[in-house]
Amino acid sequence: MSGKMRLIIMTPEKVLLEKEVSKVSLPGTKGRFMVLWNHAPVISSLDHGKIVFMDNGIEETVEIESGFVEVVSNRITVCAEL
């Protein structure tokens, strides 16, 4: 069974985006990785690239310079420099 996850993308200045998504692809410093429903908890550094996420069948992207991500209990929190 697949469900929705809460994606929060913030910068040091503001919350850029907060929405329910079905999958997220992130530019990790060790390589791109995908987060799906019920992903294991993880904290990772992020490199320059695009955060790509799917919302109701529509793919959206946010370009970042660097940052960190925490994934826990179907909540993905990104703190990034744009």
C-alpha cells in the first residue's frame, strides 16, 4: 500500500514548500536517492542539484545548492541553501 508523505523544504530564511507527496528524489552527496512511503529513517547531506517530487501525478522540482535532509515516519524535512 502506498501513501502520502509530508515534504517540507526550508531555507535559513523561510519555509519554501510544505505539501503531501508520493515520492521524492534527492541529490545526496554520495549520489541521488529516492524516498518512498515507509522509508527507513535517514539523515543525509545534500549536494547541488534538483529535489524532484511527485504530487498527484505531477512532477515538480526545486533547485538547491546544498543542504541536509531528515526522513522519519513518512516526513521528509529538507534544510537547504538555494
